[in-house]
Amino acid sequence: MKKNILFVVNPISGDLDKSDLIGAVEEFAITNHFDLEVYETTGKNDIKNIQLRYDELLPERIIVAGGDGTIKMVAEAMEEHDVIIGILPAGSANGLSVDLNLPEGIEENLKVAFLNHYIEMDMICINGKKSIHLSDLGLNANLVKNYEESDVRGFWGYALQAFTTLKESEEPFVATISANNKVVEHTARMIVVANSQKYGTGVIINPNGSMNDGKFELVILKSLDLLLIGKIITGNMPIDSDDIIIISTDKAEITTDYPVNFQIDGEYCGAQKSLEIHILHKQMKIAVP
């Protein structure tokens, strides 16, 4: 008996043409005796449409081709259902796939997405929105905002905006953080809400993070001089530095002295003055190598 697979594709993620990828997925499905239905996202009613497709097909897996935003959307659509999600990284932000150590080659990736075992992964709820990977207040969120507003995509788009963002960066902000029955105050340039260890660039920001331990980390970067940025980018995250504080918890509140730019999984969410954060333990099943 053939088994159903729902294949969700974001046709515009990462400015990549998906026709070769769709062809490879269709061929893999035929060879391995799966019935494949392709759904291309449109940006309109996608969550509802994916739920309708799921109810009709009752697929044993959902394969997602897109970036972190597309994966998160599918996870939200499947919140009430017990289904394994396989990932084919194809976005401008593929942070989760980097963190899961998914293979680079399409053939190997297809085997993992369709056939491999899975982990039960946590998600984070921040002001009612879901985060699967890394969210942050401050400098990186400014970068995401500048990137979204610019015309240059891909690596060079980020590089260009990184330079602009550093040049124009705002004053540090004062954050009051309530977590683990303690209230602390820190002056910061950036606070990361981390479910995992690294950004899509491979930069490790939360060395001891785990995606299925029922906790998230607040990584507080008090200063961001070029020396510290250089250390972080080259993989020498100085955990014992006075400039970096890491708080591990399952819920927290953050308030800032002025509205600070905020992003969730690579999507700019405006300037915020307060965040309510809690973990959603074992929220989705993700196929892993």
C-alpha cells in the first residue's frame, strides 16, 4: 500500500528556483512508493489550506522546502496533529537545518526527510508568537529589519546590511529580566532567546543549547565591540566573559527602558518594550540524520 506524503514548498524562499528540487522530490517519492501531493505556499491562508490538505490525505509525513519561516508555519498548522516533519532547506534563513546538522546534498537530505527517525523538538512562545530557533532583541534584529527593507538578497545582502547596522547601531538598552524566581537588570546591546545553538551562518551563540530539553536560554550580550563580534563569528564564543551572561529557564519576562527592535526566526517583529516567554515542550516531530 502506498503511503501519503504532503510536500509543502515555499516557491519564493531564498530567491531560489524550486523546479529542480520539486522534480527530485517527485522522483524520490515514486522510487520509494510514496503518494506525493505538492502544496505551494501563496502567503494567503496557508495555515488553513495545509490543515485542509492534511485532513484529506492524513499523510505519514510532511516534507517542507523553505526557510525557518516556512517550517514554523507548517509546525503551527500541525500543532494539534501527530505528524513527522522532514526539512529540505531552501530559504534565505536555514538556521534550524544548520542546527540539526542536515546533510548538504539533496539525495542524502531526501533520505533523512522521508525515511529517518525523528526528535521531539521544543518550540518557544514569545508574546503569543511561536519561535523554533533563535529570536533576539537589539543589534541582530536591526540587521533583519534593514535586510527586509533592502533590495539585495542572499549573503551579500546580509553582509551589506551588517556593515550599515553596525555603523548606525542604537544606544545600549537596559533590560529587566525575571526568570527562575530572580529579577536581574542588565545593560545590553542584544538579547538572544535561544532554542538552539547556532545562527544559519553557523555562528554558535548558545554553546550548551538543546532543542528538546524543555528549556531555552537567554544570551545577554552586554557589549558588542569588534573584538567580541570577531570571537563569536570565528566560533570562539567566550562563555566566561563578563560581557556575556546566559540564563537557562523555561519561562521569563523581559522589559526594556525603550522599545527595541525584535525578530523571531529571521522575521522582523517591530520594536518591543516587553516580552513574555515560555517553552512549549516536545511540540513537533522533526526528522534528523
